[in-house]
Amino acid sequence: MQQDMIAVIDLGSERTTVLARAIRALGVYSEIHPHDLTDGQLAALPNVRGFVLAEGPNRAYEGQVLELSAAIAASGLPTLTLADGSDTAALKGFVFDTCKARANWTMENFIADQVELIRRQVGDRKVLLALSGGVDSSVVAALLIRAIGPQLTCVHVNHGLLRKGEPEQVVQVFGKELGANLVYVDATDRFLGKLEGVADPEAKRKIIGAEFIRVFEEEARKLDGIAFLGQGTIYPDIIESGTKTAKTVKSHHNVGGLPPDLQFELVEPLKMLFKDEVRACGVALGLPESMVYRQPFPGPGLGVRCLGAITRDRLEALRAADAILREEFDRAGLRGKVWQYFTVIPDIRSVGVRDGVRADEWPCVIRAVNTVDAMTATVERLPWELMELLTRRITHEVPGINRVLIDITPKPTGTIEWE
């Protein structure tokens, strides 16, 4: 059963996503669309019951907004204009009383719709899935297994930018315990060679994204009938990578880094879900809690936490420091209580003292944040005793690090990752 939809039109408001999430919280599906929808695009939106105009400071599109308003009026569907998402009563009345929308936005309905859409899209052909072992790709795998079963081949690429022990864990869980059709590719040297000397974060993301596609193309050529590439793209990836109304915050490897000569059609069943909804989908699919609530990890991996041009020695220091951080957070009972925590090593050195001798070494930055949808984030207040323990262990156990710092910047103004 396809869900009723309330379309949110983005006019430059910073609270557009708040409106969309507020509507979804009422049990009604909502999507964000740019201000310059054509009449044809407007008419093609499925099961739309009404439109919410998210007013904002950006009035550069006055002409297009007037055209869109006329098109919406011609459709006969109701419209509500809100300056922000705070007027919950007005929004609720509009959605149910004015638009007569049904509260049928549930994970069970979403899964049923996606299974049908995947089967319709794929037919009797085969799908290649990038399986990192993270939440997004795991939920995509579960959806694809439910929809097309043996037509799915999962590929886990070790690009050398994973956390300590992760490649081994992915092989154990997916290849042995879950019995997935899993192909393991060790491409460490290949990726690090492509990234050598590259300092710009956008360039790094796009190199990693493009190289992932190349690896999948090579693996697909070894298989018969692969026509699709499955991806764990989610809604914040698309929003942050830029729309016609909103400028790019940062390109995501699975949005901004895809090459123009891509040989696959994409299968992206989660692309309209926020992060918390992805987790709810995983629970509804029956995935184990340890997988659904696994620590988030960016697609480019440690490549965007080893700031600037990546070197193997600094990358190994980052991997070791991150392992210590996760180990001590587990001991402190913070696993599952803090949404995301990780270390960052910038490409700078500061003077220190080691064994009575001057040591020019790197700082290690600790970041711990909480969020619901990854669009905003607050900083976790860490116990001072834990910070002292982390500082002592990291500076004494990890070669090349002589300082430990903590990042207390929320999102905004910072993003969750540093690059």
C-alpha cells in the first residue's frame, strides 16, 4: 500500500527538514522538493494530499515560487505556508483535517512497498551490493535479500580505511553467520595509491567513491547478469550533497562521487529515510540489535578522519587511537548511549617531550556527538576521568601522537565529521 504524501517545498528555510520530519512523526509520509518543480514533475508526485511551503530568507527565486504556487493552485490540492516547524497544531490540522491524509507511514508499509519496487525494478536480473557492514548497507542487504534473495551478490571492499578488526568482522558475520553470497576484495594498496598526496577533502571523497565503482565494475565482470548497483544512500546524504535550493554542505561518496560513465542502474531503497528511520527499518526487518545500532561510520572511512593528505603512518596511528577510544567507551558503559564517537588526526605536528627528548608529533582529536537524524548534533559531555585515561593510553600506546584534544562543537556550526 503506497503511503499518502505531504510534499514540503523548499524556499530556502533552514527548518525544511524539521517540517518534513514533523509530518512523518504524525504518521504521514513527507518529502522535500525544490522550489522550481515543473508542472510535469508536480503532477508525477505519487499520492500527494497537500503541499507545505517552507518559508525562508532566500527570496532569489520569487518568480519561480509564483509559478509553482500557480501550478499548485491549479492542481486543486491544499497548501499551507509556515515560517518554521514549530506550529505543530496548525500542521496536524492541515495534514489530517484539510488534506484528509491517512496515517499510514509505517516501517511495515515502507518495507512492503520497497520490496515490490525492487522486484519491479530488478526483474530477473542481478544486483551487486557494496556491503561495508555498517547500518545503511546492512539494512539495504536485508531488504534486497527479502526482495530478490539469490539474485544479490554482496561485495565487501577493504580500502585500507576501515577501523581495526572490521574487515575480519564483516567476513565473519555476513559470510559465515548470515550466509550471504559475499565477495571479499582487499584493495588497500590500490586506494591508498590513488589518494597519495591528495589533501582536499572533496577530492578524497570523490576519488574514493569513483574507485569503489571501478572495483564493483571489475567484480561484476566476473559475474553473469549483473545490471544493478545497490547502495545505502540515505536522505541526509542527498540533502547535504546539495539541491537546486540548498548549496552543498559536503559531497557524499555515494552521491557526488559517481562517475558519469557508470555502467549500473542504481538500487537505493533507503534514499528517502533519515538515519533513525533506517534503524527502525532494520529492527522491522529483524536484524540483530548489535547490527542495527552499530557505531555509524562514513563511506570514505578513516580517509576523512586522517585530515589532509593521507600517509600510512598517520593512518595507522589513527586506527590505533580509534580502537583505544572504542574500547574505553565500552568499558565506561557509553556504547549505545552516545550516538557516534571517533578520533581525528590532522596533518600538523606540535612539539612535545618523549623519553626526555623533543618529539614533533601529531595531536589526536576526540569527537563524541548525539543526534536523531544526523542533520543536527549535540556534543556528549565526557567524564574528566575518562578523558585523562584516554589521553594517557593514546599518548603512551600510539606511536606519533603526543597530544589529545576534544572537539566540543555542535552541528551546526560544525558537521559531525571533520571533512
